[in-house]
Amino acid sequence: MDTIKFEKWQVRMVAHRGLSGIERENTCPAFIAAANRSYYGIETDVHVTQDGQFVIMHDETTGRVSNGEIDVHVEQSPFAAVANVVLPDRDGSRVRRDIRVPLLAEYISICKKYGKRCVLEVKNTFPYDDLVRMVEEIRALGYLEGVIFISFSRENCINLRKLLPMAEIQFLCGKVDEQVLELLCEHRLDLDIHFPALTRELVDRLHVLGITVNCWTCDDKVQGEMLAEMGVDMITSNILE
């Protein structure tokens, strides 16, 4: 099993939740699979456990990724409860013991080792103190400059900009309106948008404003090539490379 190659020209490719088209999403195997390929960045999602640990998980609970077998609510549970969850492989088998919920530090360390950009989605709206702790943890790992922060939360984006005046921060959204453009320009944010909402005219307008355009989540070769022709800067995908 391998990735789907396509004509991407100058587009920077981002592996969505690691190489989740091949490995279980948001796990160290998925991150390493992406790191050993040509991806520019590796995207993931971060939550905070009840006892303040930063862990990698997209959903609120482990139910979906465990195929319904173990349902631990990540933010309402101590890290020990989350760490004990062994996830099934994509085919449902449970032969492997390395498919677990990682810590943020594991993800950062893998990206740093392989020289990949971290594209880190801050899930939900973090309390300001948690954002500070998260930033300091990444700084202590020596890779803060390697992180692009993304979030659907305007508050997260604004607070991260206050903390990190020079960081790359992308606002996640499903479509662009004038309020979104105002937010991007006022707080010097880039954009990470659901790809069907993009047109060449919109990409051109955003570039005139100095805004980098990332888009999610495109897994179709033909659509990927159309986005590349539009001039998007980044494409986030589960399987395109």
C-alpha cells in the first residue's frame, strides 16, 4: 500500500493526522510513515487531559478510533487512562502494540527528527494558561520555529498571535466571508480552508493580501491537481503525495 502521487507543482503537501491513509490516524506510526516520505508537514490535533497533559487525538473520545471498543473521554480523564488505550490497526487487527494515543512531545520530536513542519491543530478553545504551557513545552523541545499552529477557534488564533508575534498561524474555516478576511488581516493570520470553497479568484485575492492558503482534506488526484493549478500554497491530504 502506498500514497497516490499527483502533479503538485510547487504545492507543499501536509499529511493529515499523519499518513492516515495507511496507518491509524494520529499515532506515532502514522507520523513516521509521513516523515519517511516527501511531505512538507505533518498535521495533527492536540487536546488537554484532565490532569493537564497534552495528547494527540482528533475526537473528544477514543470511541471511533478504537472501533467502538474503548470510549475514554480525553479531556475528562487523566492521562493514565488515555495512555492505556491500545488502538486497533486500520484493518481492525490488534497484533501491534505500538498504536496508541501519543503525547504532544512524541509528535513534536518525530517531526523535529525528520525535519518536517508540525501543523498543529489546537482543538476546542484552550484556556490562555494552557496555551502558554503548550508553547513552553514545544519551546523546551527546541522546535517552536518548526510549528504552524491551526485552529477553528478565533480565540485560540488571537491568543497565539499575542504569545507568538512571528509564528505561522492559520485560521481553519469552511468558507471565507468579509468577517474572516478582517480577522486574517487584523491578526496576521493565514488560512486553512475546506478545499471545495476555493476558487482561483479567491486564491488570487488572498495572495494579494499576503495570506498563505492551505486547504483540507483533498484525497482525489484530479481535484488535487486542480487545486495546484489554482495556486494554493498547501494541500492537506490523507493519501495524496
